[in-house]
Amino acid sequence: MTMSRAGRPKSNEKREAVLRAAVDLFLTNGFKETSMEKVANVSGVSKQTVYSHFENKEKLFLAVIAFKCEEYSLNLQELAGHDEGLEHTLSVVCSRFVGLFQDEEVVSMFAVIIAEARNSPRVGELFYQAGPLASVNSISEIIFNLSQQDISESDARMLAGDFFGLLKGQWHMRSLMNLDYEMDEKQRNQCVKTVVDKTMVLLNHYYS
């Protein structure tokens, strides 16, 4: 396989170029008006190369969401297998999500999807499945695997939903309303502590 100067396969570089172009186009034009051909033009690769990495626009859109999560090391499946304890793992998850929700591109993506979903429900469904729903499912797995309480899978899922709701909180709502939403380091740390503390209280109170 041909390697770049930095030692990375060129196919990986092209894939990343496609994803970064897709992020810009989805944010600028929305899902409906973004085409695979436009993505190819902006990323500087052939349309055939785009299709070699992503079967269709829906798959590309899902990959874009995953790509933004990867930038914040949000591999929740991997975290679910850690043995560092539930409270510590939830703190790691929460901290990375706070970073994700403070990302300007992510904030813009939420706004674009909310606006476009009114006329294209499929776009909203795709985003929900790949973003919020996938996150709750993975957090549920973390809670189920790492909790010292005898918690059922259904209860773990309910608690994961509570955790995700607490996580978004007022800052996420402010970002959707185009209000000041940026947190400094102290506010981020306090947000993480509050979300994790409340989640652990819920776990110990209702599922002990």
C-alpha cells in the first residue's frame, strides 16, 4: 500500500479529506443539498473514491457523526470494557461529551438537523440513531457492565437516559437557542462532577 510522508496510508488520508469536506458541506448546505459529487469536488478526490469509502450519502452522513465523536475519543464501546470503575468511567465519558457539545461544528450540526428535519424526517431519524440513541445505548452498556449494583439492562438504559439528559443540560439548550454557551475549564469540571454525582445518587437510591 502506498504510504504518505507521515507514514499514513493514502486511502486513510483521502477518507479523512472526504469526511472533513462532508462536514463543511452538510453544515453549509444541509443534508438534502449536499451531493456525493460536491463532496468529491471539495475534498479533491474523484467521485469514485468517495463511493469506495461510503456506499451512499446516508452512510457518509453517519460516518460524519462518528468522525466528530472520534475527535473527542468517544469510543464508548471501548470504555464499556474498562475496569476502572463506573464513577471514573462516567467522568471520562461526561468530560468528552462536554467537549463535543462545546464544539462549534457540532452545535451548528444540531441547528442544521433540527431545521431540516421538519421537511426531511429521515435526516432527523439518521441523526438521532447515530448520535443521541447510539450514545444512550453505549452509556447503558457501560452502566450495566461496571455497576456494582444488581441492575437490569432495562434499568441501566433508563439511567443512561437520565445521565444523557443531565449531560446536555442548560449549556446544550443555550447553544441551540444561539445564546452564549461556552464554558471555561472550571465550569466544565463542575458540570462533569454534577452530572456524575447525580447519576451515582440515582443509581444508589433507586437500584440498590
